[in-house]
Amino acid sequence: MNQYSKYLKRKMMTARIIGIIACLATIAGIVLKYFDIINEWLCIISISYSLGVIFSYNSNLQDIKVGNPWQRINAICAILIFAFVLFLVVYGFVSGQLQIQF
């Protein structure tokens, strides 16, 4: 049981650390938009993607702490947000708001 306990603690710490990194990435996106280094589209995409990562790892964390219902809710939210990010990227390129420059 001691080995399993260590595994769960490592899994929880990994989920928490990646959640903190995703929050810091969100704050960095807002700061970059504030100083007009990136445009609105990239800011929204980066914030949405970070939220998807946070929900995804929170789903992993809920599996350990709480149980099945919240794990599923977080997983569904993560999938919906990742689908929204994909929609934003496609819509941004189609509408001409996003472009690749070489």
C-alpha cells in the first residue's frame, strides 16, 4: 500500500504543478496582450487552451480525491474547451484574423 500511496501523491503533485503552470501561462497571455505583443485571437486561444489543460488535469486530480461524478464533469469541460480552441483556430484562419507569416 505504501507504493500505491507514493504513486497517488506523485500523481496529485504533478496535476497541481501543471495546473499552476497553466495558470501562469494564462497570466502571461494576458500580459502579452496588454503590451500588444500578441493579438486578441492568440490571447483568447492561449487562455482557452490553458483552461482546457487545467480541467484535464483537474479531472485526473478528482479521480484521486473525490470520485467519479466530478471527474466526468471536469473531463467533459476539458473536451468542450479543447473543441472550442479548435473552433477558434479554424475560424480565425478562415476569417483572416489569424495568419502564418514566414
